[in-house]
Amino acid sequence: MDIEQFREYCLSLEGVTEKTPFGRFAARFNSILVFYVCDHMFCMVNMDYFTGVTVKGEPERIAELHETRSSCSVPKNMSAKYWIELGWGGDIPNADILEMVRNSYEIVKAKYSRGKHRP
């Protein structure tokens, strides 16, 4: 999978937008592409070094992946309890990584769309 295929997948999910918000902190972060739903991030990748994707997940699932898979790691500057970095080309199939991206999207969408439907 390449960055364009990944972008197409993320942008195919309903209500998703993309931004590169971290460049304002330091130029070296200009290549961090973040995907949002309901104005909250659910995954991010480095466009220059497309070696993995950082996603949000349930703490139990994250712990399980760390115990059973070698191609996952703790993402920089994110809560290790709720976020995980999944490496492309390792022992996690691309289909499973995309499923985790979808799960991350669903977690964030469910959490932040609740208030929009209240009377």
C-alpha cells in the first residue's frame, strides 16, 4: 500500500477531512498528515516516511497487539493507552491495519457525534 491508496481509503469514510496541523510547531512536522472525523483526529501518517500509521484503539486491543505482534509500537507524543503505531509490511496484514483504521474512525465518530443528535 502506498500513501495515495491510504489517503483514498481514509477519505472514503464518511465525513473525513485531512490536515497537516503540526507544521506550525516545527517545519519537521509538515509531513505529518492527520485524518479527522467530527473535527477530531483518528489516525495519522508521515507522508515522507510512510512506514506505519498511528490509530486510536481500545486499551485491551492495544495491549493484545503489543503482546502478540512485533510490528507495532508506542507512538510519539500520544497516549500509549489509547493510541498505537502499526507498521506496514510487518506481521500485521494490511487488511488488519485498515480494519484498525476503520475501528479508530468508528471510536472517534461515536464519541464526538453524540452531542450533535441531542435535542
